[in-house]
Amino acid sequence: MSIRTRTDGGVATITLADTETRNAITGADMIEDILDALDEAESAPEVAVVVIEAEGPAFSSGGNVKDMAAREGLFSGAPAEQVEGYRESIQQLTRLLATTDLVTIASVNGPAVGAGFDLVLGCDLRFGSRNARFAHTFIEMGIIPGDGGAWLLPRVVGWQRATELALTARFITAAEAENYGVLLEIVPEDKLDQRVAEVARAIAAKPRPAVTLTKRLLRQARGMDLDGFLELSAALQAIAHTTPEHETAVADYVEGLNKRR
């Protein structure tokens, strides 16, 4: 396995563990293993949050350049075959991260490059240590972000900054990443796991239907006009009001008020 997984307290953790390739994303095993782990987390009713982290000195080196040079794996075959290869592998990962109802958190303690950077960008929340560095390096290899990264990057950092990062392929520091909105927080290296776990557990402890519906609203807000969005908000709110979790939360709140009187 190119990854390790564990589940605790409503939080599933996926650890990239292919240190020999610096956690290259484009290997068939890595993509398939991550997709399987995400599918398993989605099917587990107790899981609300997924944390993606990595072992070794790098979060992910992105595409496996040795495979590119050898025209192996994702980079093999005629153009039409490569199109299908991208559709059936790494683009499935981008699509799943963009559509899952699970809350996804990236924990970055090292360089995240190319497709590795895009894996981070695809997560809802992103934390990093001072060791975190990021670069959209596709253009250096004479290629483009075939995984969908050119859709992700401008939605996080803005169109002008995305253009600069994509066309220069320069590395940005953790401090720059925080300034650009790539990282939510920079955390001391020895406190990173603790901080990510703290946030993950806080979210996982919230009423699950409300977490799911709120994430759906936030996702749809990217592409809807206000009128349509308000209709959707009303419809999902009506659903939320009928859930047992809502009734319990309201009852607990009222009981707490009565105790304080």
C-alpha cells in the first residue's frame, strides 16, 4: 500500500506513505489507494472528516518524472489513451474531493509540488508547518495541469496570482501560502498534528446532517446566482429542521438555558 489509514472519533486519516517517490501522486497505486480510502470514509456513517497528511520529507512531489521519461503508467500510449488515463485516474481524485460531503483537511509538513499542490488545494481546510512549500511546476516539464489544477488554483489564490504561479512555476513559502489563502494557518512543526486533530474533532463533533448540508451549500455557492442559492438554502434548511440531531441540539440548548436561570 502506498498509503496508511486510520479512523478515530469521526475522523479518518489518510497518510501518504510512498517515501521512495516522495509521495508522487501519479502512480496508479497511489491514486487508486487514495480513492479507495475516500470511498471507504464516505461509506462509514461515523466519519465526517478526512485528514490527508504525509510521511517523509515531502508532502508530495506530484507527477512521477521517471514515469514521464519512460512513458509509463499515466504517461503511456497514444494521446487518446492518455486522455482516458487522466479521466479514469487523477481526475477522478480531483472530482471526488470537489464533490464529497466529507470535510477534507490537508496537513502539510514539507513541499507539495504539481499534482501534490493540487491535492492540497482540493481540500476544504489546509494547515501547514514552516516546512511547507508549494509550486505549480507543470510548465517546467512542458505540460499543463491535467489533473484540473488550473480550475482549483484561481479559486483559492485569485486569477492574477494563479496566472503568475502557473506561468513562473516558482515555489512559495508557508508564509506566502498563508498570505495567498493556500494555508489557513501555519503551525509549529511539533504542534501540526495536534492542531489539525483539534479542528477535525471539533467539526466531527457537530451534528452530522448540518455539517453535510452546510458543505453542500458552500460548494454550490461558487456557481449559483443569489436567487437560486436562496431557494436551495430554504430547501436544505427545511430538511435540517426535520433531523433528530436538530431536535436534540435545540433541546440541549433550552435545557442549558433553564439551568442557568
